[in-house]
Amino acid sequence: RDRSPSRGLGDVYKRQLMIKGLACYFLEKYDVALKILSGLIDNTQLQSTVYYYRALSHLAINEQAKALSDMQNAAACGNKSAAEWLNLYSSSPTTQP
């Protein structure tokens, strides 16, 4: 059975998958986190968190442009931590994401 997020899976499964993606991020398995989180990016209920942790994963592997783009998307979705990060980043000319 195909359990990819794009197959109309239930909200509970999507949240469990997001938690798995976050766990991979915290375990520094960034490539796995990016794969899982990218599969959930179209879920509007999870978008803010997914974009934020996908941005942090990109940042951890030195993909600054992708990190900045995802952080901007997270902020646009209402993620306050992303907005604060962007504000800090934009106010410090020496800060690199």
C-alpha cells in the first residue's frame, strides 16, 4: 500500500509523519528530514511548521538560499519563530543563515 502524503492520507498519519520528520531533524538526519517534510509541504494545516523545520534542515547542510526561501514561506504562513529569525537575519549584515 502506498503511504505517500500525496495519496490523501488522513490527518493523523500526516501529523505522525511530520513528527517523524522533526525527530529526524533533531537527530541531525537532515536528508531524511528534508525528504519527509517536503512530502508534507502541501498540507496547509502543517505548512508553517513544515516550512520552518525544512528551512532549519537546509541551513544545517549549508543550503542558505533554500533555507531563506523556506523561512520566508514559514513566516508568510504565520510562523512567529520564522518571522523572528528573518528579522534577526535581516537586521544583522554580518549574519549568514
